[in-house]
Amino acid sequence: MTILEELGKLEANKNVIPSDCMTFSEAASYVIEYTDSEYNRLFEAVGIEELAVYESTGSQIIYEAGKLEEFKNKVVAFIQRVWQAIKDFFTRIIGYIMLKTKSAAKLKGVTKADVEKYAAEKKYGVASEWKQDLENIKGATSTLKRRIGDAKTSIEAVANNQLNDDGTFKDGKDASSLANAAKEATDAVEKATFKLFVDGDIADIAAFKKAYKAKYVAEKPVEVDKKWLVDNIEDLVKEITDKKLANDAKAVYNDVKGVVEEAIKSVKEGWKDGKMAMVGNYATKAIGTIMKIAQAISGIFGDLLRKKFTESLVLVVRAANAIEAGKKKAEKEAKKEDKKEEKAEEKKEEKKEEKTNESVDLTASFIDEAFNW
């Protein structure tokens, strides 16, 4: 079963990403915005419910077993809704690359030997300077899976410090101290997650995306001459006709899928008492941020993948055209050479004929003289 067939059997939300998105980063941004809006919608509903309990009883809501399970189910549903939008995103990336590699199959015949033999000495455009291979992104998204557990541990520590097992506040603690401690822990989780991938004090997704993209491709491209083309043509052809880029995309998809599965597992198995429910909004926010970072990385991957494929395709097509032009030129020169040889042969034949005619004339004169008594 191909990855597209697998995705086709999964329910994806195709209403989050507009059909006219110009880049994969833009598509990822829509999923990130959707994550935020779904998070806000979830905890607005939970907050209204808790407020109703407080107004009717004068006390905070206590999450007993049944209530806690209901709350956890709502958080899991939130994660699953985001996952459905992410699946649509990956359908677009993998569908794009598989379609393009199929159409580029006819360029498999472009070889290093032909480029070396027939391509002219000239400039063929520019190419990005890649600092590292795109397949390294697979490790990045895989790392995020481990961060889910770290986020739970951090928020859980706050709950243990602030709350009793039944979810009531410990002496000297209140809603304000809980909120401040949980927010501080959540912010620390987010910043620590950013620092796993980029240097510096990154505070938001936009800054993270810019810094992360710079790790893979240099700002200044390199000029492509015949030597560069000869040295790199085999890799370029492989990139546009092989399954490598599609396999890289599949690996990133599986890694992000692992992040989502770990998030659901963390909620279902990790939230065991009323304390976690009391800090559930912060725990869910931390999970949401990790999922957003995974999506941001996926968007960058999609754009870099398309950039790499498009650049490679353009250069291979130019190489193919150069080879074709070189072959025509060689044929033309060969024909000229053939004509030169033909003319040379004709001249040789003419000279032979002249010598033969001279010999005949000389013989005739000898005969005339012999009989002229």
C-alpha cells in the first residue's frame, strides 16, 4: 500500500487549507491557526462549564473519575481534529512529489557522460547551496515525540505542587498561583522545544520557521557552469526521478503521526486524577505547541522539497537541451567533414582522370610519329 493509498483511507479534514495555497508553509500556517482556534474553542467551552458550576455551588469544579474521563475525551477529540487537518496537508505534499517524479521519468536518460561530451561551456543558471540533506528533518520531527512526555512531566510537577489529589488547592495556593506556575512551566516547555532545533531565544512560531529554514539552505545560490553540472547531474536526475523525496516525505509524515499518537496516549494514560484536569488547559496548550512546531517543520520541509525538486528539474531539462544541441552540432560538423572528404576524393579522381588523358594523348603522338616516314 502506497502512502497516498494509506492517507486516502484515513479521514482528513479538507476544509482547513484553502485550495489556492501557494506554498506548503502557507498551508501549514492554516493548520497552525486551526490548532489555536480549536484549542480556544475547547477551553472556552470547558471554562463556561466550570463557571456554571462555580456560580451554582460557590466552589471550584472537582474532577471525579467520570468527569475526568469526559474531560480527557474532549482533549483527545481536539488532538484528533488537528490530526485530520495535518493528514490533508501531507496528502498535498506527497501527491505533489509523486506526480512530478512520474512526469519527470523521461529524463532518466540524461547521463554524466553525455553532459561531459556534448554540453557547451556556458552558465546554466543557479542552484541553492544546501547546508544539509532534507532527510535530516525526519530526525527533527521524531524528536518532538519525546517532548510530549517532557511537557506532561513539567505540568504534572506544577499540579503536584499546587493541588491535593482530589483537585482542591493546597494551603496557601489558589487559582492565581496555579495559573502563574502552569503558564511559566508551559512557556519553558515551548522555549526548550524551540531550542532543540534552532539557536537563540525564539519565542514564537514565525521566528522559529525563519531560523529553522536557514539551517537547510543558504541565502546566496551558487552559479551553475558545465563543471558543476557534470559533477552533480547524477544526483539531480535521481532527485527528480527516484522515490527518495517521496520516501523522505513519508518518513516525516510517520514521525508527525507518532507525535500525535504520543499526545493522545499522554492524555489517555497520563491524566489519572483531578489534578491534571485542573492544569489540563496548560498541558493541552503545551501539546498543541509541540504539534504546531511539528507542523511548522513539515511546512518548511514541503517548501524546501518543492524548491529542491524544481531547481533540479530545471537544471536537468537544461542539461538535456544542451546535450541535444551538442549532438546536433556534432552531426552537423560530421556532415561537413564528410563533405570535405567527398570533395577531396572527387579531386583525387579528377587528377587521376587528367593523368590518364595525358597518357592517352602521349601514346597517340608516339604512334603518329612512328608512321610518319
